[in-house]
Amino acid sequence: MFKRKIYQQMLEWKKKSRGQSALLIQGARRVGKSTVAQEFARREYKSFILIDFSKANPEIVNLFRDMHDLDSFFLQLQMLCKVRLYLRNSLIIFDEVQLQPLARQSIKHLVADGRYDYLETGSLITLRKNIENILIPSEEECLHMFPMDYEEFLWARGDEVTAPLLRERFQEGKAFGDGVHRKQMQDFRLYMLVGGMPQAVETLLDSNNFAQIDHMKRNILTLYENDFRKIDRSGRASQLFDAIPGELGKHSSRYQVTKVIRHQRAKNVRDIVADIADSMTVLPAFRVSDPGPGMSLGKDIDRFKLYLADTGLFVTLAFKDRAFTENIIYEKLLYGKLPANLGYLYENIVAQTFRSNGYELFYHTFPSDTSNHTYEIDFLLARQHKICPVEVKSAAAKLHASLDRFRAKHKKGIAESYVICGKDYATEDDVKYIPFYLAHLL
């Protein structure tokens, strides 16, 4: 198993909860939920039972139809699974719990009983679709699991040194120098190409072959699109998903639904956008008209952009009509020769980085006072009672007209201003230039 940051959060839950709550890990399919759950069970408990509801024994499923006699329930469960449970030292995992609503409902009674700990994994999109007739347990704590971030990617490659050194240098506010910066940018571009889905990273380590990595990512994309068609038989969810790279490539101030689905406007697909966002495969960023610390209250739900939760999948989706992506983009991106019109890949990796760090995604547009030009701030981060505007540049360019106008307009409400780019770390005129491989530290 790859080292994942969520493991520490799971340890904190175990220590704090002491059996008073269950833990639900939500995330996109193939993001590694089941793997980390089983590793946690093996390392932190004397015994565990794994119930995978995608293939569970019908006799086990039937146990959840009657939870009145828990002594009998646990006796039968141990016999059917051939695992002995130990008081306060065993974990029961409900894997793919969205497929068995009664099991999720039972959490209330199982936690109240207090004998064992409980961990659930599931996809939020189907969790919400399958809860209409059940009582949602208030005894759940939830963690969101995202694809591997850059630090986790380095760990997977056996590099435990780079991440802490990057953090130390960032805290000191010092540049890295040309040689180190070039090497870090190349490593980060490899991360962008492969992405953070564990199967893609494993394929990199096993084969070091981009063709095989691309094939693995195409399989994951097919899985997602099949899921979308299950929840939206009209096919609109799949259409919105497939068009994400194209819409970002237009550099428009919002996702133009009418250009993707004829005769449809953003307000007509609100529920579908919410569904694909719930799948955690897609990251929506909403426009805010009044940038400030309370941005979530003033977001415009009909003016949004969509990003993919994994930039490696984004690369493959952008070129999925080709037999293999390598000849078009892999080599160019790896060696920093990406055409300017593909700079939106960097915007996607920044969105992915911010969201996995717990930030909601917001952006802001505003008109020029002297012309018909519209300025845009790519991301706004809330920092206590102030905000941090962020502009993303795919190259090392120092020009950032939108950021300059925004800073002049909202000077008193800004904590710090960032340009995330291919430039080495620097501070000039109160603007911090952050190389892409440090974005996770903001």
C-alpha cells in the first residue's frame, strides 16, 4: 500500500472517538478507499471483518434486516466470516456501503452497542441516491479522500527527502536555484502526467511505460462514465464530464452549458452538476461577485467552471479520441515544451491541489473601468478575515494585469497575493511567485 495522509486522520478518529462514532470515507472510485481501510484494520486492530457489499454473501446481507438481537447478529457474522471479534479491539469495515442502505442505517445501533469500531467506504453520489427510505446515522464522522497529492506521489517513488526540504525552503522564503528548480519542475510535470490515482502510480512504478499508464487511466475514465449513465440515463452527465478539457481550453469566464448540450442552460442542469460533483471525480469552482471571507454565501451557482479531481485523468480525457496520448502531449509536457494553448492543464492541477487541501474553489471576474475588457482572478482563498487572490501562469511570465487591478481595488481585504507559475520562488512588489511544486503548501 502507498503511504497516504488520510491514514493519520483515521488514527486521530480512532483515538478521539473511542467507539462513539463510525468513520465514513467518501471518495471517487479507484481513489484507494478500500485499500487504506484494510491497511488501517490490519495495523491498528487485533482482528477485522471486511464486508464488501459489491460481492457480499447474501446470508451476511440478510443479517442487516433485523438488528434487534445484536448478540445473535455478531455470533452469525463471526461464523459466516470465520473471524473472531475482540471487545474494543476489532474493526468491522462496510466497503461500498452505498450498495446496502440498511447496513448504513444499522450504524446507529452498532455504535450505541459499543463493542467494536466501524469504518465505511463509499461514493457520495450513490450514497445520496440510496438513502430515501433509511435513517441516516448521526453517529458518523466523514473524511473526504482525494487522489494522491504531490507529496504522496514522491513517497510512492521512494522519496522521503524532497517533501520536507521543499517545506523548509518555502518557510524560509528562499529560491531554490536554477538546477534544483528545473529538476523539481520536471518531477512535478511527471506527476501531472501520471496523476494521483493509485493504479496509475503503481503502473508507473511497475512498467515506467506511458502507454500502459494511459491505458489504465482510460479504464478508470470508462468506469466513471458508466457510473454517470447509471444516475443520468439521458447522457447529459457524461457529456458535461467529457467536455471539461474543451471548456477550460476556451478560456471562457464560465462553463458554457449551451455549447455542450443544445438548448440547455446552466440552471437546467444544476442537479446533474451537483451529482457529478458528489462523485468527487469533478471539482466545481463557482464565481463570486463579492470577494471576501464569506464567499460560499455569495457564490453564483449558475456561473461555474469544472475541473477534474485528477490531472492525470484530465490529460487522458483531453486526448481520449486518440489511440494513445504519448505522441501528442506526454513528451512535450514532461520536458516543459507544452504549447501555450494547453496551459489549462496547470490550472487544473492548481484546482486539484487546493481542493485536496480543504479549500472550496472560487474565482472572480470584474470589468475594466476604461474598456470592455474583463479581468479574472483564477482562484480566491479565504484566510481568516481576508482573502488571497491567486493567478495561474503556465510559464514564468511576470505580467499579471488581472491580479494588479484586483489588488488595487481590494487592497485592505487582501492577506497575500500569489502567482503560481513555472518560475522559481520569489517575492516582488508584495506578490509571491510560487512554483507549481509548492502550491500544496499554501
